[in-house]
Amino acid sequence: MTPLRSIIETSVSALPTLATTHSQLIKLGTIGDTFAANNLLGGYLKSRELRIALKLFDEIPQKDTVSWNSLIAGYVNYGDLESAWEVLICMKRCGFFFDGYTFGCILKGVASNDCLFAGQQVHGNIVKMGYEENVYSGSALLDMYAKCGRVVDAHKCFNCMPDRNSVSWNALISGYVETDDHVNSFWLFKSMHREGVRLDDGTFSPLLTLFDSPDFYKLTMQVHCTIIKHGMASDSSVLNATISAYSECGSIKDAKGVFDGAGGERDIVSWNAMLAACLEHDKRDLAFNLFTEMQILGFQPDIYTYTSMISSCFEEEVQNQGQSLHALVIKRGVEHLTPISNSLMAMFTGSTSSHMEYAITIFENLEFKDQVSWNSMLTGFSQHGFSENALKLFQIMQSGNVGMDYYAFSAVLRSCADMATLQLGQQIHALAIRSGFESNEFVTSSLVVMYSKCGIIADAARSFETSHKLNSVTWNSIMFAYAQDGQGHVVLKLFCQMRKTKVKLDHITFVAVLTACSHIGLVEEGYYFLKHMESDYGISPRMEHYACVIDLLGRAGHLKEAESLVRAMPFQPNAMVWKTLLGACRLCGDVELALEVANLLLESEPYEHCTYVLLCDLYGHLRRWDEIAVLKRTMKEKGVKKVPGWSWIEVQNQLHAFKADDHSHTRNEDIHQMLRRLTDDIAHLEISYDWGNSMDD
């Protein structure tokens, strides 16, 4: 019998061997041997052959606690806590006593499912049966409380354990790490080290995730030295966590040093960690070199690798690399994987509107669309001005029972704002309330934008007031709303309130403040904010801040000061800044400077219609028709076309769009007939008015 037991114990994961051994047990008539049957049962469960395992369990004549524990563990590992719980109840009814392993197995399932109430019931049985001091059940109990977010209860269990092993210590450290409690995590780590408990990967890996800022750089180095001292530097999980920790602390050099020193210990997670570190620190070229090197060394990229690399290609200047990655995933046959397709869609929708067709093709060909897929397309349509498409897609999502989240509501409300469709925006607002997303910061921000762009500033303010107002997102939106409404002084009051409530300011906050100053002509205040942003608020001025102040100076007629500010900028002005200065030239009527700025713009953007339009407008104000004719001829020769402006009107919950000289509307004739009638009525009114005035004379 011993050789047979040895076969069972050494081949638990080989299904064909298990089946052969099972047949031998039946043939020899020894299937009733509980030890052999339990080993066979464990083998089937590890092979995830649950149906065969259940049949075998029913056939065991003399079941013992091990038999029941094996079945509970099998269900837990299978992710089926409900069935594991039913087996536990049945085990108790059949008169079998629970042991430390029983409690450990079921608590593992409870922790994985975050089922605190069930865990508390098990805790009661542990106390009742005197297993609270058992190291195995005690460790499982504190791990359950820690994973259910009850770290204080976990610590109480820890204190009740007379004998603690590394599993107990690691479980409690992980619990404190999950709550971002640096103090208790490091205190436990030091205590564990001081008491001579063995430090392992379960100790170091969670702890290293706490090192997430340059303030922890020295501490990262100290823990790294401890890792080397305890011979854990080659452990893959510790190695990967160390790379990420150095990266988070701002040292890409040390992260690369750990990575290079690992040599043969590196796995795909190590490469992904290093790639993430490079991309986090804007070392895109290094990341692409590593991406190539890993494949040369035989490491095949996984989903995380592809999505990380694709997500780094949003900017226009690296679109070629993004398209190369797109070709690679098609070649490797992984483009059908939903996360990869989602990252490709996000890349294309995050670029210029000309790439939207690629995103649409990927979306249409994607067989399994998840919520991220729908949101990516919805956000893309919204961001690039395809508002009608966004609304239609949102309608399809509703009718198709696609789960709505705050991304979807935020995007569609922005489209309603762009088209100023108040009725539809109100309906979506009601749907957001019913779905429980009204209080979300991004939804609230979009509601503020929507109502303000529809001209209902009171409703925008009401949405802001009913929000939590915990961060800058909603504050920035209401400040922009009041700035666009010409109520700059209200914006400055909101800025003061924001500071008093200690909401963190960001660069967008100052764009809103400077925009408000520009709209009401507060030149000195706007200039002061720009000069003191960094010294007083710790936020470095960006290109858009300078553009706002240049606009402010131009509106106030201080064109020379605006020009001087452009020349004094700490970085090279971009097209946005030059266009703002050109607009200021138009307002002030300075043709000479306007031509100088326009030439700079036309060199960098020869096919951008805005420059031509601004120059034509300037010449029109000065009645210089010959120059306008030359500009229009130049536009025609270069094939530059002015993008037409559209007007929108909502009638009986239907949206109608028009542009100049547009005859495409289905009721075009009716519309023109009504316009002729209104024109005639106005003419008659003017004649009546003139006749009445002549009679008075």
C-alpha cells in the first residue's frame, strides 16, 4: 500500500496519472482507505476537476476532518465561497469537529470575498472551540480582518496570539499598508526584525509600496540594504517592488541599477516595472529600447506591457510610435484583447480629431466591449466636438444596458454643454441623480459647465453648492462659469473661499482666475497672480497662464507690455501664445506687429485657418480690402479653408444644426419661407415707424 500512497502524493497535479491511480485503487478494492482517498481527492481539487472530486467525496465510506477540509479548500480556491460555506455547515451537522485548518480555509475565502459578517461568525466559533490562540487559525483570522479593512480588529487578534510566525506579522503589516498607515507599518517591521522573526517576501513587498514620494528615498535605501542582508534581493516579488519603490521616490537611476543587477532573476513583471518607471519619468526612448531588448532576450510582452507602451503615445510627436505598436499587436494577434483595444482607442481619441476614424474602426471590430471601451469612444467624441455622435452613442449605451458610470455622464454632459441643449442636459441630470452619480466631482463639474454654457448660471451655482466641494475640479468649473459670464469679482471671492477651505489649488485654478481678470480688465491683479503663483502658491506658471495675461494686457490696450511679456517668457512661446498676441494686435489695430506675429505663425502652421481669419478681421477693421483679397487668394492657393461656425437650436427635444449658406436641412424650404415672412414683417414695421415719425413732424 505504501508505493500506491507515494504515487498519489507525488502526482496530485497530473490528471492522467490521477485517473490511472484512481482505477488501481478501485481494482485493488482499497478505495475505502481514507488516507489514499483524501490524497486522491486533493489531487482532483488541485487539478480543478470539481465534478470528479465531488463524486469521489461521496464515495469515501469513512470520511474524516481532512476529507471535509479538502473539499472546503477546493471550493475556496475555486472562488466559490457559498459552496464552501454549505460544506462547512454540513460538516458540523454530520458531527465533525473543526480544526485550525478548517478555520484557515474558510477564512481565506471570507477574506477574498470581503465578507466581514461571515468572518465574524467564524470568529465566534474559533473562540467557542478554543482555537483563538492557534497560530494557523489566528493568522487566518487577523488576515481576514485586515483584508476586510478592520485593521484594529486584526491587531487585537494579533495581540491574543501567544505564538506568532512570519505569516501573522506579514498579514498585519499588509493590513496597515492597505490603510496607508506608515507609522504602524514601520513600527511592526522594526518589532518583527528586533524579535528575530524571519523576514521574507511577504514582509518586504507590501512595505515597499509605501515608499511613494522623494521623502522616503533614504528609507527605501535602508530597507533595500536589509533586503540584501537577508538574501532576498533575488526574490522576484521583492525585486519588482524595489524597482517600483525607487521609481516612486524619484530615482530612475537606482531603479535601473536594481533592474540591471538582477540579471537572470528578472521576470516579465520586472520588465513591466522598469518600463512603467521609465514612462513615469518621461524616459520614453529608454522605455522603447527596453521594450525591444526584452523581446530579443525572449520575454514576450503581456497585456500590461502593451497597454503601458500604447498609453505613452498620446502626444502628436510620438503618434508614429503608437501606430507602430498598433501594427505590432495586429501582427501578434492580440488586438482582439479588450484591454489592448481600449488602450489603442484611448491613444487615438486622445490625439487629434483626424485619428478618430482609427478609434471607431477598433471599437466596431471589438467583439467584447466593456465599460471602458464605451467610455473611451464617448469621451473621444465629446473631446473632439463630435457632440451628436456622443449623444447617439450614449443612447445606444442606455438601450443596450451598458453600465453607466461617472465617466459616461461627465462626457455626455460636456457634449450637451457644447451644443447648449438645455432640455437634454436636464434629462441626463435627472438620470445621473437616479443613478446616484450627481455628487461625483466630475459629474458635478460637467453639470456646472453645461448649465453655464446654456446661460443658466443660477443652476450652475446650485449644482456647485450641492456638491461636496472637496477638491479643485468643481471649484475650477464654477469659477470658469462666472468668468465667462463676466462676473470676475465673484471668481476672486470664490478663490478666497477655496483657500480658506484649504482645497488644493492647481494650475487650472489660476487659468480661471486670470481669465476672470481678463474679462473685467483687472490688469494689476492679473499681473500680480502671474508673478506670485510660484512663490506664494507653489505652482509654476505654464504657457496657458502667460496666454491669459497677454490677452488681459491686449484687452486693456497695453500691447507693448503684452509683447514684452512674450519676449520675457522662460520658455519658447507656442502657437497659442502667438495667436493670443495676434488677437491683441487686432484689438489695438497694430498692423506692423500683427504681420510680424502672423509670419511666425504661418511658418510653423502654414495651413492653420485661424491666423488668416484674424488678419482678415484686422484688415477689415482698417478697411484695407486689397490686403484681404491677397490673403484670400493665398488661402485658396494653399488649400486653406475656414472651418465654418455652426449654430444649434433645440425644438421639442430635437436638435437642429445650421451654418452659413447651408441648405441641407430636411425642412430647408419651410425655414427660408418663414425667414422671408419675418423679413417682410420687419420691413412693414420699419415703414410704419417711419410714417408715424413723419406725421409727428
